[in-house]
Amino acid sequence: MAFIQYESRETIGLITINRPEALNALSSTVLSELNEVLDSIDIKTIRCVVITGAGEKAFVAGADVAEMSVMTESEATAFGGSGNAVFRKIEAFPIPVVAAVNGYALGGGNELALSCDIRICSENAVFGQPEAGLGITPGFGGTQRLARVIGSVSVAKELLYTCRNVKAEEALRIGLVSAVYPQADLLPQALKMAERIAGNAPIAIRNIKKAVNEGLDLPIDEAIALEIGLFAHCFTTEDQKEGMQAFLEKRKEKSFKNL
């Protein structure tokens, strides 16, 4: 692939958007390759995925403005549709996805981060939705996910309307990210988090993700019923037996087999 690198590290998958000369901007090709990589991941083996950007300047600086500048309405519809399809796939991916945001995460880059389960960033990270200054709206889910993630429609609208950038510490304060690290520590910390996630029962983790994602859009009674069903499903697994037996035996070592 030209712009996406993927490597598996035992139970961790690492996706790197590798277009540093363009600050990892999302072109149609990048989106297509990202979609292809996601489809190739073996979730029976891989238990957590980390997404980051190549180089020290940018996670993803946005969608490719040069490509967008000559689009017709129908071409923009297709481009928005392809980006949203990939980001929705990340959001609904069966296993957790962690965004390690190094540097700029603007426009489509911020939208990519928003589609991930967890966002951590480097001290030089900068987030924003600058689309209105380019004469367009966000097209990859930013108008929908930003308010949901930070929990404030007012702050989300302010950022969307003003196109103001948000630095790392403010991103942490408003809940856009869950941690900030020195740039050199970011990827090691992301992989450490992924390893900790991967060390827990994978079926239980997948059920938790499903319960949170789907439950947020349901009335509370339906959401609780969803949770109970997923909770009960865990009792059909070998991993539940292993986890509880280890607890009863006061055994720290556990062997979760994804079964």
C-alpha cells in the first residue's frame, strides 16, 4: 500500500497513516487503503488496534484540500460517503481502537480521532474543525460526533462555527482526549494501553464496546436490557470461567483464549 502501513504485534494491530509530505492528509486513496486494512484485520487474534500518523508534525492534518477543491457536488457526495463509511467502520469495529494523536488533527483528522474509542495525544497536538473557513461543512461526521464525545453542544458548536484550534491541554480539559504525553512517549503509551486492553477477556471487551455504542442511542430501559443480554452471553464463554477461577484462586496470571 502507498499510504497505510499495518503491522501486528502479537495481539495489537498498529495502523500508521504514512503520507508525511502532505501531513498525512486524507485523499480518496488513503481512505480506500484504510478501509482495506481494517477489513484485513483478524479479530480472532488482534484484540486492540492503535491508529497514528507518520512523522512528528501531524496525525492527520485534514482531508486533501487539493483533491476537494475541484470536486463537483456529486463527487463531494461520494467523497463524504466514503470517508463516513470508513470512520463508521472504525466506530463500530468489534475491537477497541485507540487514536495516538501526534501533532495536527484538523478537519478529517479530528473526525478520524473522534471515530476511535479512545484518544490520547502528544503535547504538541492541535485539534480543530476548520471547514467553515474553507467554505464547507465537516463531511466525515464532525458535526455529529464532536458534541457526543465532549458532551457539550455549546462547546462543539463554538469550535465548529469559529474554526478555532484546540491545543492538547484544552483538549484534555474538555474531554476530547483522555491523556496527554510528551511526543516521544505517545506511541509507547498507546501501545501500553492497547496491551492492557488486550490482556482482558476479548469477548467481554467486545460486548462492552457494543453495549456502550448501541446503548447511547437507546432509551435507558432498552439499553439496560441490551447490557443484561451481553452480560449473560459472557457466561457461555470459556474466558468467563477462566477469569472467575483465577479470581477465586487468587491467581494473577490469566489465559484468555477468546473463546
